[in-house]
Amino acid sequence: MRSFKSSVFILVFHLLEGALSNSLIQLNNNGYEGIVIAIDPNVPEDETLIQNIKDMVTQASPYLFEATEKRFYFKSVAILIPEKWKTKPEYVRPKLETYKNADVLVAEPNTPGDDEPYTEQMGNCGEKGERINFTPDFLAGKKLDIYGPQGRVFVHEWAHLRWGVFDEYNNNQKFYLLNGKREAVRCSARIAGKYQAEHCQGGSCAWKPCKIDQATGLYKEGCEFIPNKFQTEKASIMFSPSINSVVEFCTEKNHNKEAPNPQNQKCNLRSTWEVIRDSEDFQKTTPMTTQPPAPTFSLLQIGQRIVCLVLDKSGSMTNGDRLNRLNQAGKLFLLQIVEQGSWAGMVTFDSAAHVQSELVQINSAAERDALTKRLPAVAAGGTSICSGLRSAFAVIRKKFSTDGSEIVLLTDGEDNTISSCFNEVKQSGAVIHTVALGPSAAKELEELSKMTGGLQTYASDQAQNNGLIDAFGALSSGNGAASQRAIQLESRGLTLQNNQWMNGTVLVDSTVGKDTLFLITWTTQPPQILLSDPSGKKQDGLVVDTSTRMAYLQIPGTAKVGTWSYSLKASSQTLTLTVTSRASSATLPPITVTSKMSKDQGKFPSPMAVYAKIHQGSSPILRATVTAIIESVNGKTVNLELLDNGAGADATKDDGIYSRYFTAYDTNGRYSVKVRALGGINAAGQRVRPQQNGAMHMPGWIENGEIKWNPPRPEISKNELDGNQVCFSRTTSGGSFVASGVPQAPIPDRFPPCQITDLKAKIQGNKFINLTWTAPGDDYDHGRALKYIIKISASILDLRDNFTESLQVNTSDLIPKEANSKEVFVFTPENIPFENGTDLFIAVQAVDKSNLKSEISNIVGVSLFIPPPTPPEIPTPPCPDINVNSTIPGLHILKIMWKWLGELQLSVA
């Protein structure tokens, strides 16, 4: 089976604490450069943490070098230090390095003591991960016996991040049957240890050999595989680098293909080394003949935000009310989004550049109001983007270096000279965020954001979609604490006729409420505006700006928690409503809804896979209603419900990442992405993670024949496991992407059903096999497939490599359900041995009405276990009566009779 990466172009947009996460890592002569390790702003100042990071990377580099057969090492690392930490001469200002593009984040855990290292992975096998997560206690070596040496664990996580491999253990299924023998899920299978479980009786507990479940043949729940501390087996790093002898990845020679672990499930039974060997990194390198140098480190300290608006005021900005919409969005950014203490300036351009404001520090409303008065009022002339950028660089350099500064570039026009300043942009060290307005914005515009790690957005001329305000609303700083960032609660627009009303509600949850702003815009004349707080009190004090056609209300202090309501009345015009806020407390993490995209262009018929991550701190938010709104350059809008069901595009169920494939192309060109996330009665905060992609929590070790137990994971109460109900509302811009190769309508069906990735199997009644999976669709995870093909084999590799020739199961009565429904199918294996101790492997393929076939599913195995019959009880013969007569003077004579059934009868003679 081909890897999914070969047939699916993935665009990822992801709600997390950063609008964009474009890694700066480069592989140069076998050495990884540009690695960014960021210390979270909420971590207390501790200089030893910086040294701990250096020690980890320094120890990891030679371990990586040997594990990859002398191909890779760590060459240079930048450590991002929080702004609030004391400054030092050796700390310099970052250039393109930000929290948003950090490869490793060091942060305090949500649950004290939960220091599990892990890597965020949302894509398929072989696709790069998002970010590695460590805690300060882990880096300090306080979890050495549980996870292993920090340098070795870093290599384990690096393999997740860089090469898209997965773990070779499984917390959800620790054991399996093979050839009638119980095995621990591990790789390689030659890792030795014992099976132990805790047995408690009478208030005391002891560890004893595991008991066998007579229904399944596996060990009962609570059993653990405890490895020997000292071994000779060298593989595998993706099972546990904490085993002292482990220095290699599993290869095809020693890979445990039958083990039901994530690596086998997601990578089509391939070993981790095979996946690494297929990577782009491996293909463009050869082994080194000398030892690599030690890593070098640069210490970068976040400084004040420096941002300059570069705004197009050419003649085309008179079209579609663009200039006025620019003023509305610009005012939102200057009044609300840009953070207090930041430095802001403004340049406008047509065929030449014009400085509207030098850099000023925003310390009060006065500076914000003064900047809004400099927004362009008249549009005329041509388009010279490079002139605007050069002028912005000059404005910034009057006070600061351009390193780490930001430029927000908006344009609606063509400019065939834009590439002439690419080198200046690269050398500037500035991050450029691009906003393409309308259908004719320069095609090279996105190159500026790609080369600098900026956010790229697109806004159409459809005012009711509120795209321009959403784009500017997404431009909060990613380098400050989460409590300082603007959070968008609502973004909605509607065209009204004949005194119609636009009614709705906005949820203000307990994690937000400070600095809350309601913003209303219109296209012709002011509407009637009614706004009430959760108690029903009408809100007064709206500031009306008739020239820009907008009104806004700043809620003093912290907005009341609950449901705010609004009613807007107008005729023959378009209204929009936007609500932004900030965290209610510096100590309570807000529910975050900012966004990022990992891919920015795709070619038909490859689908886009959309991912939305909704968390409060590091805790996922579950059971939310999440919708992606995708608008093409034609103005056509598609609403896409995103799911957290562990099927189709969604890698893991209930991890707070909501996913879906997008296949509804209608034209070539730019598409904008917007997300709406609502938490209501069913939404809940989850305080325990499903298995992360990260180093295994080792339960204990066998050393000198004795078991030495590690502390268990921090206990999670049942209430926390069930989650706490969370009511909230969020919207965000998901950036933009560019589609190409889309044929003219009618667009042909080129999309097969998506791969089934959550197939499960179990034995039912010693005769049947019960299969469950989530239904794919006709087009990936949309619609309904036509039929299923189910194949079985006694050989897992034969099933993978010769699926079409494998034995087919009769599925004539199996009619596919609508995509994302639960499928159940029970069958009796025929024409293949199925007796006690038999291992069978099963896979499923979906077929659509155009006879397009999905990739074959993850392969699952079952082992028939028939417990030996329990011998009948043999009655114990009765014991003879025993009479004991005591003739000792002064004592009573006792007659003791031991009776059948063990009854003891005492009588006094």
C-alpha cells in the first residue's frame, strides 16, 4: 500500500497559541540549523533552565549521529528567553525566531507532576510534526528513571517532529496474542522483562505475576511489562530510549510488525528506519566520515513588539468599498489588537511610498486614536509594493533594528516588480504578514510571508464575510503571554432588506472578558443597534464613526460572564459584527482560538485536510461544534464541520484537534479560511490526554532480579476524566491558500473514499469476528461509499503486499452508511483455518460510485483463544469423626467432631 503522503496534499490549519508555525529548521551538510527552543513566558525565571536545554541538545547530538548511521547531528540552536526575565549582554533580539515558529516549547504542565514529553503530530506517516513539548522538571533531570536521559528522549521526539514516525508502544493495548503466546507491545520483540500486576488484599498490596483473562487469553487489566534495566538489544528508540542498550531505530530486519502500536497502525507496518530512510532529509545526505562538531547556541530575548502597517492606497482601492473596509479593519487593529506597550508606525503607498506615522509607543488611548487618524482617506495612483516595504524598513531603523520587527502589508493590486526587493526582505530580519484584498492582488505576495514566517491571509470583496476584519484580527503578537493576546469571540455579517433584523448572541466565558470590544460596520447608513448584557441591561455609550461607517463599544473592566445579545436593524445594506476580548486572568489560561496553516497551496485533485486545535493551556476542549468556512475567489462559500473522531483526516480521537478533508474546489486562485468554534451543553474540558506521541512512562525496572517501581502518573479524578462543561464562542481567520489545476465545471469525480484508520477487531463467541470502524465517504470523508471490500489472511505481510489476491469476505449484506457513522460487521471466517491458537489479519477497502478505491485500512489481527475446559469438581470424602476425651483433673471434657462440609461442633460433656 502506498503511503498516504504520496497521494494526498495536506493543508493544515490549526487552532493553537500562534497564528503561524513555519519552522526555520534547515539541514546543512548533515547538521540541523535554526532549531528554535522557546521558554514559555509563564515559566519562572531560572538560569539553570537555559543550561539544562544546552546540556540536553549537546548530549542528544552524538546519540542522533550514531542512531542515524552518521547522517545527522544538531548544529545550531536558538533559545528564546521570555521578555520578563532579566536582560543580559549575551541576550540579543530575535530575527525571525518567535514562539509561533518554535520547534520546542518548554512550559509548566497543566497538571502538577505531569511531565510527560510529547510531540504534536496531526498528519500522516512521514509528515513533519508540529512541536515538541517539555517541562522544566523534565529538563532538570527529575524524571530520569521514568522517561530516560533528556538527550535520548530529545532524539525520540525529534524523530516524531522531523520524520513523522510514531511510537512503538501502546498504552491502550499493552499486550497481544501471537501464535497462542502473550506478548508485550514493543519493538524489538527481543527486549526482555517480566509481566507483573499489583494485587491488594486486606489493606496491603504486593506485585505478583499477572493473571490471565480466560475470555481473551490476554493478561488482565493492571498488568505491566517491566523491562530489565540492563539489556543487550539495541532497538528501538521509538519504543524506549531509556533502556541503556537501545541506540538504534527498528529496521525491517528486527521490526515487530504484528505489534498493535501506532507505528504499525499509521505507517502500514513499516519500521521507523524505513520511514526515516524515505524522508527528504535522508535522500539528500550521505554518511559523514568525521565526527560532528558540538552544537552552538544563541540566546535570544523577546523584546517589545515593533509593527509597521504598509497599506495600499492605489486607484484600485476605490473598487468594492475597499478603502473604507481597510479603514474599518485598520481601526480594529490599532484600537484593540495591537498590544499595550507596542511600537507602531504607518506607511501608505501607491506608485510611491508615504510615511503617515513614525513609530510611536502605545501607552494609552491617545496614541491609538492618533494612529487611526493617519489611515488613508483617498485612493489614487499605481502600485509599488517594494517602495512601501523600503519605507517601512527606514521608519523602523530610525529607532530600532529591523530584526524581529513586523510589517503588515495589504494590497489589492498587481505589481510585477515585487521580486526586486526579495533580497532586502530576507536580509531585514523582519516578519511580513500579507493581506491580499480582492481577486487581483499580486500573485507573488505570499512569497513575502513564506520567506519571513509571516501570516498570509486573503479577503474577498464580499463584505458580509467580514474577511478583512478577520485578517487584521488575527494579527495579535505571538511572543507575549497568552493573557495579553486579543481573542476573537464573534465575527458575523449579513445583507439585510426592508428593515430586517440581524439578531444573535455572544458567549463570554470565564476565561475571557477583559478589554472586550463590540464592533459594528455598515455599508450605507447607521443601523439601529441594541446590545444587552447577560442580565438584560441595555448597553449605552457606543462610539459612532459615520465617516468610516462603524460603531464600537468598549466594555469597562471585565465583561460579565454569560450570554450577551444583540439586534441590528437596517435596510438594503450589509452589516457586520465583531467581538474581541482578552483573558480574564493572567493565571487562568484562556481557551485559545488563533490559527495557522502548514501548507499554502494545493493542486487538484489533492484534497485539503483541515485541522482545528482547541485547548485551554495544554488541556484539550472536547465535544465542541467546530465549522470551517472556506471562501473561494469567486465568492462561493463552503461550510465544513470538523470532527474529533479519530477517523478520516482526524489522527486521534478526543485530543481536541478537529479535522476534515476539503474537496469542494470550484475555481483556481486564493481561498480564505475562517473557523467558528462553539462550546455548549456537550462541550467539555478534558484534563487527561489520550496517548501522546512521546516518550513512554516506564512503570519500573528489573535490576539485579528485583523490581524497582517508578512513581505512577499523577492521578486524575473521575470528575476530571469526565471533563467540566465549557460554554464558549470563538472565531478566527485560518489564513489562506492557493489552488491550481481545478478544471472547468462540471468538475469530475477524482476523489476516492478516505482511508479507514480506526479499524478494530475482536473475537465473538469463539466463532465470529466482530469488526468496527468509522465510515468513510464517497469523496474522502463526505457522502457515502458504494461498497466495502474486506480481505483476510494468516500472514500480515501477505495481506499488506497482496491485498487484491487475499481471501475475500462475503459483504453482500453490508451497505455503507453515511460518512463518519459507526460501522459494525460480524462474520464467520470461511475457507481458512480458524481454530484455537489461529492468528488472522483483516483489512478493509472502500469503493465509491466511480469505482475509485481508498487506500487499504490499518491492518488488525485477532487470535482465537479457547480456554481449556474447567475440570469438574470432585467431592472431597468426609473425614471420620474425631473424639478427643480429656481426663485431666479439673478440666471439662471436650468432644470435637469434624463433620462433613467442614462444620466444627463443640460440645461440653
